[in-house]
Amino acid sequence: MNAYFNTTPLNGGSWERPLRAPEPTANKSAEDIETWWLLVDRVIAVAKAYGWTKADVTRRAGMKEGTFSQWFSGNYAGRLDSHNVTMSNWLDALEESATVAATIPVSPAFMKLRASTEVIETLNWAQLCPDLVMITLGAGMSKTATCEHFASTRPHVYLCTISESTRTVHGMLTEIAMQLDVQENNPAKLARAIGNKIKRTGAGTLLIIDEGQHLTDEALNQLRSFVDINKCGIAVVGNNEVYNRFSKTKQGHSYAQLKSRIGKRLQRIRPYAEDLQAYIAAWQVTDPNSIKFLMGIGMKGGALRQIEKTMRMATMVAVGNGEPVELKHIQAAWKNRDVEDMA
């Protein structure tokens, strides 16, 4: 019987209400049984809402598998009150966390700001020509969000994000192959397989390489070959480091080749004031003092991202206190984030 309770009921997805309640005994009062019914209904509602199995609920509630199965079915032979308390505490904590999550404000959707418009125009150039372009924007100026928007609204555009672990030629090619759905197990043939896929896709193929500052010189040179040989648009997007290497005094032949292939470069390190103002307005901030304070935050490193994180925290505090968002909440959120020396 123990094996039955420990496996089969918990692996099932059924959350039918028990047909009968536990029988009243010395360790199961009428009040305990009434509480049990209420808790069973709450468990069923929560489990169905989140798509949890009985095994999921057992693990999350911190109850032994056999115990939960017997408690839920009304067959538990021991004291009912202690397990009612366990389930009640878990459900209360779950509802509290859901309430807190509901107060976290949603950031404004993608906004076509001045800087993002410039990024889109540069990506358009790279795709239509096709050409190699470099886009270097300061942190928090929505370059990644803009690239994601462009890739999701244009055909034959593929967005690849580079990290320290994929900065080499092979690492980069693997990321590109994944986005292009290229299957090639031989590393020596990977670049050719990607090139063939680009040819089959036809004119207008654009590869957006985000976080391009991580790329090695050899990886950057490989991107140049896609432009030259496969007539593919390439947009290398990242911080200023990705282009600064071409300003070194000592330049190799590959640098000269690559630099001469760059058809357009977009560089903007500081955010436009009008973009900050538009983003602040999207948070429905109208108080002049609050706008001025947020403008100051936006001019620091991180730009729109700094405003977003500060406003999310300020809104949570204000909503929790039943108050509209005011300057005091924004100032307190900025101070509480404690990132002044990092911005």
C-alpha cells in the first residue's frame, strides 16, 4: 500500500475533489475537517491555475509524498490539524508572493525613440545594401531591444548574442548556425554550411551580432567574409570597445581589410534628452520635480535601464502603501538601490 501512495496518485494530473471527508475521531474534530475541506479546495484551485501535478504540490509544500496523498484524499489516519497548518502556511505564503508579484509594474513596451530609430535605419542599410555596419550605443539605450524588435518584424533577419564563451570563430559560428537552423557537425565545414544557407535564403539576409565587443579579431574577420562572399548584411552591435580596436596605432592587415568594409557606423554614448523624457512619460510621471530627478538618473551610466529599475521599485513601494508614485518614492528607490557609485 505504501508504494501505491508514494507513486501513482502523485504522478497523476487529476485534481478531482475527494468524494468524502475524513471521519471525525479524537484527533480529527469537526473544525479540523471543515478546515481540511477549505484547504483542499484552495490546493485544487492553485494547482490548476499553475498547472502543477500532485508531485509538484507535494514538493513545494514540503510534505512527504505519502502523507500528502493520504491527507488530500481524506484517508490520513493521524492528526489532521498539524498537516492543515502546514498546507495553510504554504498556501498563504504562495498567495502573498503572488500579490507582491502583481504589484511589480510592467515596463513600457518597445518604444521607437530617436536612438532606436537611428539603430533601425542602420540595420535597414545593412540589410538592403547588403553591408557591414557597426552600432555602438551606451548601456541602457535599448540597442538590444531595438535589434529584437527589428528581427521580429523583418524577414530573413537573425539575431545572435555573443558571450565570453562564444567569442571565438567556432563559438560564434555555432550561435549563428543555431539561429539559421543549420545542421553541420564538422567544425571545418560550419562556415561553408552557413554560407550555403545564406545563399538559399536569398537577398536581404541580415545577421545581427549583439554584444559584439566580445568577439575575437578572427571572429570579426569571419563576419567580413560572409559579406564579401555570401553577400550577407552584417550588423555588429555592442559597446564602444568593438570599434576602438581599429583605432590602435599598430594595425594588422586584417584590421585594414575589416575597417575598409564597414559601410556605416552608428555611435552614440550618451542618451538623447528627448528619449529620456519620452521614456519617463511612458511611466506616467508628470510631476516636474520627479521628471527632473529621473532625467538626472537617466544621464548616468545605464540610461533608460536606470530609470526602469528605479521606477519599478518606487511603484512597488507606493502601491504597497496605497499611495500614488511621488518624488519621495522615486528618491527612496534610487537610494535603496545603492548604485550611485556604479552608475
